[in-house]
Amino acid sequence: MRAAVAGAGDDFAPRLRATVAAYIRFATEDAALLEVMFTGKHRPGAERLVAAAVPAFTLMQDLVAEGQAAGELVAGDPERVGTVLFATMQGIATFINSDMVAPDLLDDLVETAVAQFARGPRPA
């Protein structure tokens, strides 16, 4: 995700799109690792696994705060807004991984999710 955001230029929308796409690609190409990451963190002694997840959440919160500061996203608690964005990303990955959605729709779903997230709950 860090490489995706760093390589997407300076404009917010491409940075957000690249980050969302990078996460969903990872989550669908390495579904077994993703499952271990999410289920393993609840086991006793999994502090290192929990700590390893923090940078991804922090990156999303920082990106959200950046978008809010630039007027690209609606105001609000960056942690809460970032969590909703992360849940959207995870939901798309889960749908693809469970064969509810065809993998070849990934790019279109990323595009739709980013556009709707950036636009907010108002009509286009």
C-alpha cells in the first residue's frame, strides 16, 4: 500500500485509488495470508501480528486526513472514516474471494468505491 500511494503522484484521487486497488489485489491474490492475518490476531500472544496491521490502518487514516484537508473528502474523524473505507475494501475482497463477485470486476469495483467514497452520500 505504501508503494502504491507513493507511486501514484501528488493528486489525492489517484493516490486513494492506487491504495484501495493495492489492498484489494493483495487481499484477493493472497487470500490465505489475509485469513491468517485476520483470524490470527485474536489468539493469545499475537501482539506482533496486531502491531504489523497498524501501519496499514495508519496509512489509510493519514490518506483520509490528507483528503479532508484538501477538501476532497467530507470532514469527520479520520480514524472512523478510514475504518469505513477499510471495511469497504475488505468487503470487496471478501466478495471476490467467496466467488460472490467475479475477480475481473475488481478494477471497476475499485473505481466505483473510490468515486462513491470521495463523493459522499450525495447523488452524482
